[in-house]
Amino acid sequence: MGHRPTVQHIGTQDHPVNASVARHWGPAAGGCGLLLAAVLLAPHEARAAAAQDWPPFVLVAGLLLVGLVADGDRLFAAGGHLLARLSPNGVLLYAGTAVLVVAVTTLLNLDTSVTFLTPVLVYAARNRGGREEAPLLYACLLLSNAGSLLLPGSNLTNLIVLGHLHLSGRAFLGHMALPALAAAAVTALVVGAVHHRSLRATIPAGEAPERPVLGVGLVAIVVVTVLVLALRAPALPVAGVGVVAVLLRSRSGGAQVISARNAVEVLGVPVLAGLFGLAVALGTLGRSWLGPATLLSHLDAWGTAAVAALTSVLVNNLPAASLLAARQPPHPFALLIGLNVGPNLFVTGSLAWILWLRAAKAAGGRPDVGRASLLGLASVPLAMAAAVGLLALSGTS
């Protein structure tokens, strides 16, 4: 059996140390500088922005740690091979991949999905000859973004905007279930249609990976799912589950030893710190300046989604959420559709793009930002129209 790439191989050991340090910690330094400026210029507004923004970042840290343990237990690899083994053709393999990506995104966050599923899907495609690699690779990215509307923890933007609404996970699901499924389905159909020729192959799956461990990783996934659904403020409990799961896996050994370096690498601390600083700075701006709130007050749900999508591409969807939701937006659910689906337009749209590129290259895949953006340009307007249309029909925006 060929070597299965895992998250440990995602690194920068081939680069000079100084360049690596500068490249990795540059975003953190920039974000901290913006955060300091916000605190000095508008301390009250900066405090309010930080209070709104910190729970999502803590939550995603916990989910990424749970994902690391689940990957160490070979749960993702087993899922990828099961898809390849049960799918008699490329079309069914692609459909199963779409379901897997949306499920992992929903339960464990889109950043967890692209980090851990990307190498698994490259592995699954190569087990069948490699012809399906492109559609699986691009579906993982685009569906992770578009499929992150079902639960609050699926995307940090959901939690930033929900800071004004105080909804439980169950209530949020009730509002967003149909629009979220529509956005994911349309995105999957567009990617599948573009790559329909490569999905026609019928190639048997290769040798199975080692059997998964049904232990700490699986239990942690179940626990964090219940917490996200049941609690209005699940960030700290979920982070606690992630830390405990990593400690248990580290002490028990088993399928994959998890070191502190693995955990820090998966968390991407410099990038998260940089995005947090930028988010707080823009949240402070949104509280000090009425421009964003005034703009949104003059837009309907369709216009709100469009502005959110474009703003995400300009400054990344996390800072965009902090800026546009600094004050309670009139159409919060339409805003989320733009913030979550809109990033598929370009690499600047979300952190998931960076994590996807890093994971795909480390797995030996061939990700193409230009092709992914073209797929985004084709799918985003249709997916947003379907989602906002269902919001309008339900009387929710």
C-alpha cells in the first residue's frame, strides 16, 4: 500500500528557517499591530469587538484538535477508503465525497474538513487510478465553504454574526437547514458537471488502510456535536473537549502519536492570531463608523448577501463578518450566506483556501487556484441565489 499523507507532513522544513519564521509569524505580527491600534484609538469599541470575536476562534481551535485526534484514529482515512470501495463508479464516489465533506464541515468546522479530508480524498482518488482527483479536490474546498451554514460551529462567521441573535444550534439549524442544503447541492452539481468526464471511470478501489480506532476520536466528535447543538455558548466546552482528547491520545499512544508540535501546527496559531487581530480591528471600525451599518440598512436580503460576498473576498470572511456584524444586521441569515458561500470566488475569501492549498500540496495533489476560482465564479451566484431564495420563501432573512 502507498504511503498515506497525514497532517504531520504539512510543514515548511524545506525552507530556510528565517524565511519560514517570517512567513508564518508575519500575519500574527500584523494582526497584533492592528489589535493594539484598535485598543489605543477606541478602547471601548475594541473591547466589545473582542468579546464578540473570541468565542469563534476558541471554538475552531477545539474542533481542529478533535479533528487531529480523529485523523490519528484513522477515521477520515477509513471513510475515504469506504467511499472508494462502495462506489462502483466515479459519479457515486463523487456523490459520497460531497456528503462526507458536508458532514465533516457541519460537525467539525470547514477548516477541519479541508485540513483532514483533502489528503484523504487525494488518497481515495489515487486508489482508483487518479482520474477523479480533480473533482474530489475542488469539491472538498468549495463544499467546505458552501456547506458551512448548517450549524453555528461549522464556520466562525456564523458565531460572529450570531453574537447578536443568541440562538442555540438547534434554532439556527431550523432557520438555515434548507438554504444551507441548497447552497451545498448547487455547488456540488456545478463542480460535478464541469468534471463529468473524469467521473465516468469504473476502477476498483485499492488496498484498504489500517483499520480505524473507535475510541477517543469518535467519542470526542459525538460530544462536541451535542455541545454545539445544545449550548448557546459552546466555545469553551468544545475547546476543553479538544484539549482533553489530545491529552488522552498523547498518553495512550495508539494509532498515531500526537505531539505538542502537531497540535500547534494544526491550529495554525500565527494565522489565527493575525485574523483575530484583523477581525477585532474591523469590528472596532464598524462600531466607531456608521458606514457599514448604514449600507446594510438600505439593502434587502439579496443585496446584503452580495455585499458580504464581495467584502469577504476583499478582507477575508472572518474580518468581514466582524465589520459587517459590528452592529446587529437587518438580514443576518442572508449576510451569512454571502460570508460563507462568497469566499469560493477567490483565495482571499477564507482561511479554508490556505489550509486546502497546504494540505493538497503536502499530499502530492495538484491544486490550481485559477481553476478553483473559475469553479467558484460559476457556482457562487447560483448557490447564493438558491439559498437566499429559500430564505425569502420561508420569511427569514
